[in-house]
Amino acid sequence: MGHNHSHENESGKNLRTAFLLNICFTIFEIIGGFYVNSVAIISDAVHDLGDSISLGISWYLDKKSKQVGNKKFSFGYKRFSLLGALINSLVLIGGSVYVIYEAINRLIEPELSDANGMIVFAIIGVSVNGYAS
């Protein structure tokens, strides 16, 4: 039983680490996407924001799901994961609408992007995602 408890704590720590890495990189990438004027980088930032929200909600629900049932939640707290999926979906849909809007504007009136800056963000992104996995 002690080994299983240790494994549960480890999963929470792993979720926390992955969440913190992703949210920090997402903020960095949003700022950088505007700095290098790249819809592609901003699009990836929206994707990473969705990942961050999913990881954050999973981390929170991992803790919350360990609570026992009570009068209000007789089955416990495991069903809260549906709320997490709804929030994640709304963020991804909102971000996608923004990226599509910007992409259409760029097709109509093209703008230059900083290709070297985009490469730097791509390399950092692969590194962060590789480490977080």
C-alpha cells in the first residue's frame, strides 16, 4: 500500500513539473510570437496553452479526486474531470478562432516574419516538450 501511495505522489509531481514547464513556455511563446510577428508561433502558443490548461486541471483533479465523498458529492470528486474537458475545449476553440482570423488577415495583407526568431522558438519548444514528456 505504501508503494502505491508513493506512486500517486509521483504522478502529482510529474503533472506539476509538466504544467509549470508548459505554462512558462506558453507565456514565453506568446510574447515571442508577437515579437517575431509570427502567426505560426502564436498558433503553437495557443496549442501549448491548451496543453497547459489540461495539465493544470489534471494536476488539480489528481489532488481533488483523492477526497472522499460527502453529502453533496456522494460519489466523490472524480467527475470533475468533465468540467476540465469543457474548459480546455473552450480555450482551444477561442484560440483557434483568433489564429484563423489572424491567418486570413495575413493572407489578405501579408507581413514579414522573423524566420531566425521562429527557428529559435522551435528549438526551445522541442526541448521543453521533450523534457516535459
